[in-house]
Amino acid sequence: MPRDGIAGKIVVVTGASQGIGSAIAHAFLVAGAVVICVDKVRPSVVPEAMYVMEVNLYDAHAIERAVEGIVEQFQGIDILVNCAGIYPSKPAIAIDETEWDAVLDLNLKAPFLMSRTVAKMMIQKGIAGSVVNIASTAAQSARPGVAHYAASKAGLVMLTRVLALEWAPYQIRVNAVCPGLVETDTLLKSLSTTTLVEEHQEKVSKIPLGRAARPDEIAEAVLNFADATTSAYTTGQALFVDGGYTAGQTFATFQEQMDELLLQMN
């Protein structure tokens, strides 16, 4: 249903053709926003009320042209969500320069270029806008095999804070949402072997809430940040939506003690 702080707003979501980005775009649409999906490919299913632009986010000039086209058609942009990204996995000693650049260019450079271009327009037009960057728990919790990805997401969180400070005088808020494990269609389809399923179950077992997130739960966090009626005083923040994963570790022995205590209490 429409939300007062979202309805009628012009919202641009990058990486909206699938997964978390698609969930975010649809959530804004349901909340009453005018939604423009920006991605390298067109989503397989596009609601009639949603607009789509195919843009090469590796190309700075393409980004500038896309923003100019959106502003010309809709007279401005109120909310930008930088969600486009890639998540390859490889040992650091096997990552070549091309692979490193591909990850950093899409996961960090593209959000900077999009944010910079949109913020210029917001400042010129006096729009008190919002930018939400989709980072990751990898920005805080290291894990093997994702040196390039983790570096890009840690950089994105710091970029969020710097831009928040620079643009606060113009009432442009910049925040980040850091998802943990999210059961997107792409993830579920990748669980094609017993080994991969067991590995996924092991990851889930380390989440205090005992499950992975749904894409719509990440989308809800993004809407809350973007909605000026609920988050007008919030900027420069990174919200970890991860079921408690980055809060710390839990141990089986403690849970056994808790279970035993609860039995005694009953």
C-alpha cells in the first residue's frame, strides 16, 4: 500500500533486473513511487507502471546520459538506490587485475558515479533527496575467497559516510543497507549439488536467527531509510540486516544451558 514518504517520489534503482534489486524496485512501486529500473539487461517481467533503462554501469558517460534522460522525462530524482553488483569467489592469489577491476568498478565506482551525478542534480534543483547503497556484511566480516568483493563493499560503506557528510548541508541523506545471506532465486538455483546444499546449511547455522533473509526484508530496510517521514534525521549510517550474524558468535553449549534452564522454569 502507498506510504506517505514514498508515494509520488521518483526512484531510481540500479541492478533491479533480479534478486534484491528487483525486490527493492517492486517494494517502491507498491509504496506508490515512480520507479525507474537501471540495469544492463531488461527484467524478464516488468510491471506496467515501472520504467526500465538498459545502461552499462561500467561506462561513466552512459551513467551521465541515463541520469540526464531520467531528469528530462521526470523533472528530477528523489531517491537513488545503488544495488547493482557482482559476487565472484576466488582465492586472492588467483584474482587477476581484470577480475579485480570488474568487481571494484561495478560495486564501488558505479555507485560513486551514479551518486555524484544524481547529487549534482539534487543540489541544483533543491531536492532534499536520499541515496541508499546496498553494501554487505562482507564490509565488516572477512571471509575467504572474496578479497575483491569485500574490499568493494567496505569501500562502499566508507563512501556512504563521506558523501553523507558532504551533502548533509543540502539535506541529501546517504545511508547503506548491509544484507547478510539472502535467499534470492539465483542463490537457490545455485544449490545444485549435495555439497553446495550442505555448505548453505552450514552458513545458515551461523546466523543467530536461524535462517537466511528474504529479498523483501532487505527491501523494507531500504524503504525505511529512503522514507523521509521515518528517517529524516538519519544519514551516514550502515544498517546490517543479517539476522544477527555480525553481532557475534553463538555456541551450542550456551544454547543447551538455556534449554535446560527453560525446562526448569516450566
